[in-house]
Amino acid sequence: MIDLSGDRVTVTTAIEVREAAKSALDAGATHYTDRPGVPELREAVAVKLAEANAIAVTPADEVLITCGEQEALFLAMQVLAGVGDEVIVTGPALPADVELVRMVGAAARVAPSDDRLRLDVEQVSELVTDDTRLILFRSPSAVGEVIADSRLDRLGALAIEHDLRVISVESGEALTAKGVEQRSIAAVGGLAPRTVTINGFGGVGLDAWRVGYLAAQRELMGAMRRLKQELSICSPAVSQHAAINAIGRAGAYNAVLRDRFDVRRVALELALMQSGLEHIAPRGGVFVFVKPDPAISIPVAIARAAEAGVIVADGVRAGAAGWLRLTLDREPDLLRHAAYGLASVIGDVPAEAAV
């Protein structure tokens, strides 16, 4: 049985990062840190944002270290939206993002993606009302789409035209395909004062260390820093020291991951093409999406796939209703085998591909 249903790829924390964490503990990093985060880490994040994302922030008061990306998103949402407000969540929209909007008492308006699961700015525009306060989107998207510059510019112009705030979750940037550039919306002209950028250190193996960050100009940051203080005081000291070491290794570490997943993405995409299955292989992330024959429902397709020895997930978990989601967290030979197995039960297999 080939299990391709995983929610995320498990990336082992590098030995050097673990050793840095141990050294920090031995040096006494066992108590509360500066509330917004260890200054050295905030400075490293500011440098990374400037060099990799063209976002200029002051580390002292425009970077906040959080207990993971989810806390960062919670803080931003609590401050920027509330009862009676509307928040546009761009598609494909994670169900958890929609639920978070509802938790703060706002109304979530999901903007459908196009038929290739790409950001559709026209759909976003049609949802804007007098009650709209905020746009929440992921870049790369929930399915791994790296947003085209033209679409990002149009989305930014829309936010400025209607005086909207933007939350941009950019944690998927570490796993974009080799040679693909992810662009931050805060770097688009006029967007920096109205944007909260959220990211973390998952690409360097700190997924479960509960450390992430958000960055915003001080006019937006003040209330989020105060709420962070009341919510969790500060992020774990040992995790912050691990992140200081990891952020300096991110370039080399992510390059290895990109090469690994590029090989797997190409292998799976080629097998799906040979099998004649409709699919989308985004230029980022760790998932590929497959559409079964229109006559086969998603639950039936999942059941048939399991009978053929392949476990897949419903794409709705990534906001991609009507699609099957396959993870790239397997070696190329297994991915090719899975593609042919899927084709045998949810599509037509050309004779040459079945050999």
C-alpha cells in the first residue's frame, strides 16, 4: 500500500540545529525571553525579509516571534477583523483559514479559484463590499501555486483601492520549485503599510518546535504584540535559539529539499501524463492534484484507489474540491507506480503506459 495522503512532509531537524538548541539549554536558555522574541532572531528575520522578500522592517518593533505560524495568524486575525466585518479568503482556501475567520466573529467570503486552482482576482473583486476589511491569502497558495506577478499586482491594487488590510501567509516559499521565485505582496508598491507577512522555519526542520514570526509596520504591530503578551508571553526560548541557527542554514537546506521534490514532481507528473489523468503539478509545495473521470465521485475514487493499493486524500482538505491530493513524500519509483495504479481505477491507461 502506497500512502500519499499525508498532510505535510516530515523534515528532520538538522543535527547542527539540534546541537545549537542543546548548547542554548546548557547556557541557561530555559526561561522567558524578551516578549517579542530574542533580539538576535528578530534581527535575522529582518535581514532574511530584506534579502529574500524585499520587505523592509525594523527588528525592534516590526518583527514578532510567535509560537508557530498558526499563532501568528490568530494574532493578526484577532486584531484586524471582528464582529460585523467581512474577510475575503482567496481560493483554494484551507478550511482551517475559513474557520479562523469565523472564530473572531467575522464573515468569511471565499473567493473561488479558477479551473486550474489558481488565484482568481476577478472573483476576489466581486466579493468586496462596504463591510470588507481584510484579504487573507497564502503565497504560495494552499495547493502550491506560485502567484504570477500580474495577479499579485492586481490583488494589491484592489486592496489599495478599497482600503483593505492583507494577511499573507508565506510558509510555502521554502518548497517552491528550483528556479521559481515567490514574490511577497508586501513588496508590491503601496502594500507594506497594510500587510502582515507570516512565515516560519518549517523548511529547515522546525515544524514542531512551535516557532514562527509575523512582520508588519509598527502601526499594525502594536496591538498584535500586546495580544501575544497576554496569550503566550513569549515563544519557547530553546526553539528561538534553534531558529537563530537554522535561519542561517536555510538557503543550503532548502536547496536540497527543492532538488529532492523537483525530481519527485517530474517523475509523478510524467507518469500521470502517460496515464492520461488530468492533473495539476504546481511549481511549489509538496502536493500534486489529480481529477478522476467526471463519472466517478471523489469518495468512490478514494475507495477505488485504496483497492488498487494507493491511499490518497480528498483535495477539499486543501480547498480543492473535486480533486484528489497526492503528496510527493515518496521516492520516484513509488510515485510512478502509484500513478499507474490510480489510472487503472479512475481513468483510462494507454497500452504503452500499462506495460
